[in-house]
Amino acid sequence: MAYELRDNSGSLFKNDRKTKETQPGYKGTVMVGGVEYWVSAWVKDGQKGKFFSLAFDVKEDQPAADNAPQQGTPDDLDDDLDSEEIPF
């Protein structure tokens, strides 16, 4: 039976390819709001003991979900600046 990634869930696996101390100790995937992300985790020491520090990156090879937040590109921002309508 194949693993099916469901919304608001994911999985982490030990990073067996780690060659530098700065690389994550764990890697995996998660799905939030219908959008898949790569997740990286580092084990760190804090005042209250060990904890996971996480980073998320959108998987680029997927169609955008209808309810996913849209991010503007620098070209979009330039178009707004060229507008004849001044907001003040």
C-alpha cells in the first residue's frame, strides 16, 4: 500500500546524505492547504532542552492550489508603480 499524503499532515525521515553540520538532520514533505512543501528539520539545544528547528519550501513542480496565497513578483510591483492613479 502506497503512502498517501493528506492535507495538514506530513512525514520526516533521517537525512542519511548529511555531509556538513549545517545541513538538516531530517527531511520530508508536508501538505498544508492542498500545497505540498519540503520540510527540513535541525535538532538544536535550547534553554529548556533539545528542540526541532523547521524550514519549509514550496515544491515547485506542482500546480498552485485555488486557496493558496499568491505572491507577487517584482514585475507585478513595477506595474503598480507605473499606474497613473496615485493612492494619496
